[in-house]
Amino acid sequence: MRLRESLGRGLTASGFTVDSVANGILACQHLDTYDYELIVLDLGLPGMDGLGVLRHIQARSSRPRVLVLSARDQLSDRIDALNRGADDYLVKPFSFDELVARLHALARRSKDAQTPQLAIGTLSLDPVTRTVHVQDEPVTLTPREFSLLELLMRHRGRAFSRSEILERLAGCESTASDRSVEVLVFGLRRKLEHAGIGELIHTRRGFGYLIPKG
């Protein structure tokens, strides 16, 4: 429990959006409810162990990258976890900085598997370098503004409610209010308009925010 809580605090401070659960059964429930890009998975989970969670992940059509944590340091244990679908394996005790570096590497691999760049007219967004440009001029965004813009650009034509945006950007256990999403959208719109991109993000009453297709 102490490790889970300290990792949650540390990863949040490092810029990750974090949900944490205490056992394998809850982990599978979260995986069936929410979309995740990266999973830090302890093999020694109660209820259902980490290998059981890996089997659950492999049965899904959408598979996040998985970094396994384990006290088992035998080569056979690593091979077993990798053969069952893990993308990386880190033995306890470990350096937190190394964990973060490995997660960033997995995130880059995940992004590389998707469209390298997103573009709408003169606006371009690079998910790998996390940069935004308008006519080759950089646009400085906060991490959450960038994540919101990427979400809306990647899913053009789909409206996201404020609660969905909170869930994706701040985690399902976030205590932030819907008002914070309004402030976030306002700030992003303002920066885009200043860069010459006006009326990109639309508000569809009763549904949420979207970037229309076409």
C-alpha cells in the first residue's frame, strides 16, 4: 500500500495522470471502464495476481503498454511476464527515476504506433515531442491544454462532456470540478486564437466540446 501511494504521488508530480487500485480484480474493472495508455503492474496483487491481469489485458482489443514490477529477479520470471504480454519488467527495489524513464520510453513507443502527427490546416500537433505549431511557429501550452487539444484532434467530430474530459485528463478519482474544464477550454481557445486559429473548438450544448470534422 505504501509503495502504491508513493508511486501515485511521484508519478502525478512527474506529470502523469494516475489512477491506482489495490487488487487485481479492481484493476480489471478499471481496464474495462476506462482507457489507459500505460499500466504499472505489480505481480504480487491480492485477489487476482498480476499475471491474471495480464491475461485480462491480452483478451482486450485495446491494449495499453504494461510495465511489470516484481521482486522476482530470475530470468525465467522476466521471460514469463514478457511472453504473457508485458512490455517491460522492473525488479524491486528500483530507482523511481528509472521507472519514469521507462514509462516515457513506453509512451513514445505507444505514440509511434499511432499517427506521428495530427494536423488541421496550419495547426500541427506532435504527440511524441508534445509540441504544437501554427505555420511553423510554436504555441506554448500547459500539459493539460496539450492533452485536451490532442484528445479533440484525435477524435474529430466527437463531443466530450466535461466529466469525460476530467476523467481522461485528471483521472477517475479526481476531485476537480466541471468549472476547471471550462477554464481549461477557455485558456486553450485563447492561446489558439492568439496564434491565428479561431473557432476551432466548438461547444455543443448538452453534449460537450468538439472539433468538427471537415
